[in-house]
Amino acid sequence: ERERLSRLRHTPCVTIDGEKIELLANIELPADGAGAIAAGAVGVGLFRTEFLFMGRSGKLPDEEEQYLAYREAVDAMQGLPVTIRTLDIGADKPLDRARKDDSLNPALGLRAIRWSLADPAMFRTQVRAVLRAAAHGRVSMMFPMLVNAEEIRQTLAHVRLAQTELDDRGAVYGAVRLGAMIEVPAAALTVRMFLRHFDFLSIGTNDLIQYTLAIDRADEAVADLYDPMHPAVLCLIAGVIAESRAQGKSVSVCGEMAGDLGLTRLLLGLGLRTFSMHPAQILAVKQEVLRADTRKLRLWAQQVLEGGECAGFRVAQPSDSLYKI
Ligand code: PEP
Ligand code: MG
């Protein structure tokens, strides 16, 4: 089976009805780039940079060390696009596993972009390193777990300031596309605000499921309730995809759902055209894509959504009365 799949490595990823599908890789270390290429990925959709920062007893990598690491990943991808996500520390990804996080509710606490915005010097060091790496390839930068307008404003202000800092130093850096992860229901429900400020979106379904269903993704005791097919989750994903496409902006899924063979057809039906997953899943997902007809899947996905009975999903009709008297 593995040998048969490996023959798909160079096969263009196109559905029966001619829709081009992009399969990207999630990586955690620059050296993972080689595996992504070997698996036939057409880029990196999620570079989880926190692994450069974890387990170093508090001493964070400086700008130069980060720049070299990001550049190594960019070089490894041989001209293919690389999406670098800024730090997602906290909750399931503690900086130091040895030191206990004593916040009451780490998943709802100071993590991801909140952690970065709370330490602007650290955040801009990372942003500058990414901008410098962008001089060597096609780089996008995206931010985890944004929720509100103020966080968006601060994040973009830090990017501009980091550019100014590099200009003042005469440092070489490249252009980046800026993206937001959609991984909290609040972000999914206000997706238009995100589309107004960012070039692309990526749906982090691991966290989106956790926060939509109130199921701690790391808690074994409730693991059976962690359900990617819950209608509320599907409606949020559908809305983000539909709105992004309507505005001509690229949208991907980079959570585990993207590499789940049982969900490929449904995601295609919801309109997803860019998937980012563990490299080991890419060829098997490609096989599903090659067998898929998105025209049929769209109608089926529509039925699945309607069967979920999400409030607000139905399009309002002129005959709907506003008030029940
Ligand atoms: C996600 O939440 O789906 C995601 C891709 O990010 P992470 O798993 O790193 O939190
Ligand atoms: Mg996440």
C-alpha cells in the first residue's frame, strides 16, 4: 500500500471535476522540511515554531538563532511557500514541561498570541527573525489564537514596528503575507473582521473543537466527547471557508482534521481547497482527492450542515417575520 501511494507523489492533486487541491505540510523543526518535500507537499502550511523554544530552561533563542532556523526551513522547501506561525506557548505546549503551569485554566489563560503580546520584546524578536528569513523565499507569517480587534491591531502594529527596527539597522528582509489562525469560536463568528485585516486564514481545528465543545484537548477523561463532526464545529468551519472564498482570500485547515481520511470528502464539500497536515498523511489524502467529485460533495455537505440544525445557518427569507407577536 505504501509503495502504491508513493507513486502518487508526482501526480497533480486534482479532483475528478478538475478542482486543484493544495496539500501542505505541518512541520515542527526546520529538518522536517525534507520529509515534507519527500511526501510531495507543495509547501509548508504550518511551521510550529514553539519547538525551537521549548525545554531550554527559560533561555529563549535570540533573533540570529531564530533567523537561521527559519531560513533553514525556507531553504529546505526549495522555493515552495512556507507559513511560519509565531509562538503558541501555553496550555498543551508549555515552555518548560518540568515547571508546572499553576494557572487555573491554562487553555483559557495566557497562551499563544496573548503570551506574545504580553512580552513585546520577545514577540518582535521573533517577527524580525521571520521577516529576515523571508528574504530567502516565499514566506507567510501567521498568528495563533487571535480573538478580538485590539489583539489584531496590536499584532499588526508590532509587525510594522519590527520592519522599522530592521530598516533602522539596515538589515535585509523580505515581504510576507500575513495570516490569522481561526481557532476560537469568537474568531470564526467574526471572520469578516479577520478577512479585513489579513491576507489569508488558517483554521486550527484542534483548538476550534476544544473551545467550541468545551472539551480540553489534552484531557483523556473527556476524549470521547472530542468530536470534529459536531454540527456546531462543522457550521463554524463552513462559515469561515464560505466567507473567505467569497472574498477571494485563501483559507486552509491546519488542524488534525485536515489529515483525517474520513473527513477529506466533507472538507472538500464545504469548499476547502487547501489542507495542511502531518507529512505522513499527504499521499493518502491525495488518493482521496483524486477520487473526489466536488460538485457531488458540495450538495452532500450542504445536507450534512442542514441536518445539523445550526441556528442561523439557514439563509433568511423575506417572508420570515421579525417578531413573533
Ligand atoms: C490547531 O489548533 O488546530 C492547530 C493547528 O494548532 P495547534 O495544534 O498547534 O494548537
Ligand atoms: Mg491551535
